[in-house]
Amino acid sequence: MKKLIAMSALGATLLLGGCKKFLDERPFNQVPITDFYKNRYDVEAAVAGMYSGFQLEMVGKDQYTEKYMYWGEYRSDNFDRFLIYTKDYVDEIVLNSLTPTNQFSDWSGLYAVIGRANNNIKYIPLAASLDPLLTKAMIDSYLSQTYAMRAMSYFYLVRVWGDAPIRLEPYETLDQPSQEPRAAKDKVINEVIIPDLEKAYALVKKGDKSVVFNLGEAAICATMADVYMWKKDYANAIKWIKLLFAAKGPTGTVYAGTNEANLQPSATWKSVFTAPANSIESIWSIHWDYLKNGCACMQTSWTSNNKQVVVDEGIWATWFQPQSQTTRSSDIRPRQTADVFLAQPKPNRDRFIKWYPTAASPTATDPWPATNQAAPVYLTMYRLADIYLLYAEALNGSGDLPTALKYLNYVRKRAGIPEYLAGDPLVANQIAMEDAILNERQLELFGEGKRWFDLVRTNHVKKVMDPILIRRQTAAGNIETPGFLNPEQKVYWPLHRNVLNSNYKLYQNPGYTD
């Protein structure tokens, strides 16, 4: 079982019968929130607890519960169920038949992170008056990270479920109202996410070398650009990407964003995932330490257990399988993303190696090191190639196709594949250019929790997923094979039944039954 020490900043009050002395005594495992934020170490523990809560949401509390992938990848054309070992909840996800009992439709974990952030925002400034070791610079840094984390948590909420309740104050006593209605997703973005990110950016120290595992200057800019891309506000997305280019990465160099040389070199592309703290391309990654936390135990991690999710047969046939022992393309990425060598009929489509140390050009003898199980896992939240392609998308949306083409080609050149020419039909107009950028994002960011959100953001769900779902539904014996129904509604997840039962002011997303 995974082990992670998490700080709980709010102790609940126990109302039990018995003698007054018992009622007056404080339980050993509870600390009232007003007694917690007293010094630098309390504050650091509170910030760490906030990060750990988000980390658990992304990687999962148990085996195969990685919401990073279930929310961002597994509903897309990148992955499919593994028919021998599949579970009902996986069937629902890959066949677009989600129900309110699916365990990944529960947003409670994100609200727990938001709750910790709310505590930090209120109480960290108070701690500064009690401990002289807490300097203004430290308080600003911790608050900046906290505002950014709250924004990110709400950003996941609106991308996965749409409308969501807003709570910006700590829940400190049992007599506070706990029933909150859902606010419109645009309201959440405009009145919570963007203001929180603006506060985070105002507080963060500019020009410092970033800590890749913290929400620093560049990570705030990347998140803000992503939010504006979700709004299709290309001008503001471009503004924040340019601010990111002026920030420093974890190696101390400015991201610059001028050409492919600012990306991690082709020969060491894999280090973006295996050693992000030493990569010029890294912006924000999550660190899961095997020695401290146990096996990451994701569907895409090294484990001897049978996986329930595999790479989809479509992209496996067109991108991965051509990288065989005898033939290969010039693309550096497929061999370093999945193990293409394991002999059939074994399920090599479940052997995802992107997070693990492999040779720069793996062969049949070394694609899957036995030491992978004990290796740390670094989940990439943002990196520079991601931002280059978002920038290309924003420039294309603004009508600047020549510059959009340059940034698309920077990523292709680093990958070792031919660049598009200005007259290429694939990039001849805005629609074709958007498709080319989206296709490149699928390959470059494969397995990085982006694909489903990309399809939703660009309104490509129906176009891309219809043929995929019809093929999957046919294989599952569904004679109706309806494809992707109601893309305007079912791009969102249902609210879990337990969530609905806990708050009578909530309503189910359209297209789902309670």
C-alpha cells in the first residue's frame, strides 16, 4: 500500500456523551486550526500537505487510480481497455458509457486540496506575526504557490465536470453551511481561477530559477495560458506565454522560446521525464518517490500485474509498431514512449516506458529495464514543448499562420521528423493548421494527461472519437454502434452519486441519470 504522510490542518470537534473532563481534553491526533499555523515549520507542513493532496489525486491512492490519466487520457483515442483484465469502470470510460457510480467521477479529492489551500490563504499571513523566521519573501512564495494550486484544482473541476461549487473560505466549524450550489464554469474561470493566478503571479518572485516540483513563475504563466486557451482568448494566452518565455527554468537558463534549441536536445529528450530538475524544458512536474511512497502503480507504470488499459490499436499500428527491430522512422519519440519490442502475442501495448530510464534509442535487448519498478516517477504537468504547441495554436487562432508554423516545426525538428513547408496542404489554412498542431500534440505529449482536454478544448471530440468508439463498440458487441453521443454534454463526467447525496443543492450533468 502506498505510504504518504499527509498533514491535516483542521481537527474535527467530537460531540460525545460522558464526563466534562473527557470533553475538555483535546484528542492527541487533532490540532485545532487556530493552534497549528504558529511558525515556519507549521507553514511548510501546511504547504506540503496541500501538494501531497494534489499528488495523490494525480497518481492515485491505490493501484490503478491515477486520475491524471483517467481524466486527461483514457477517454481519448490514445488508450483502450485490455479485454482480458478489464473492469467495468474502465469499460465505461473507453466506451463513453460513464455512470454516476464510476469511482473517477468523484471530485471530493480536489475539494480537499482546495480546502487545504483555503486554510493556507487565511492562516499563513497570521503565522508571520508569530515567527520572525517567516520573512515576507517566504510568505509571498507560499501564498503564491497556494493561490496557483487552488486555481489548478478548480481548473480540473471545470474541465472534467463543467459547473462546480465555489468555496473560498476555510471550513472550520460544524455549524458553517456545507451545501453549495454549482456555479457556471465561466464564472469559476473568470471569478476564481484567473484572479487566483493573477494573485499568484503578483506574489511570485520574478527571475528566480524555478523549482520544478513547485508552482513557480513559469508554471503560473503556463497554467494561465492554458486557461485562456480554454476560453479561446488567444491574445491573453499569447501574453502569458511570452511572460513564461522570460522566466527561468530549473537549470537557471531563461526559457527564451526563440527556437528548437531552447527545448531539451533530441539526444536527451527522455530526461524531461526521468530527470526534470535537470532539464531546460521542464516547467512543472510531480515527483512520486518509490522509496518514500511505494510503487506509483499506475496503468502506465512498471508493474508485473496485469494492466486494464493499453495503447489504442489505431495509434499503436500507425506510430508505435513501425518502430520494429528491422524498420524505424526518424522520430525519436515512439521507442522511448512504449516498448515496441516485446514479442507477440504478449500484451506489449501495456508496456509504457515514457516515465522510466531507457536508452536514447532502445533496442530489442534493452527497452524495459528490470530496475524500473523501483524508479521514481515524475508526472509532467507542463513543459516547454507543450507550450510551443499551445503557442502555435494561439497564433493560428489569431491568424498568424507563418509564426504558428515556426513553433510547430520547432517541435517536429527536435523530434527528428521532416518539417512542414509553408505551402504544405496540411498547414494551408487555419483549420488544417489546427489539425496539424493537434496531431503533433498527440504524439509529443502522449500519456501526459493532455489528449482528452485537447479534444474538448478544440471541439474535436465528435470528429476524432466517433470512428474510434464505433470500432470499440462493435468489438464489444454493441450492434447499434452509436459513436460519440451528445458531444456538447457527455464531454463532461457525471457527478458521483455520493457527491450528489452529500449536497442537495447539486444537480447531475445533462445526459446522465442520478
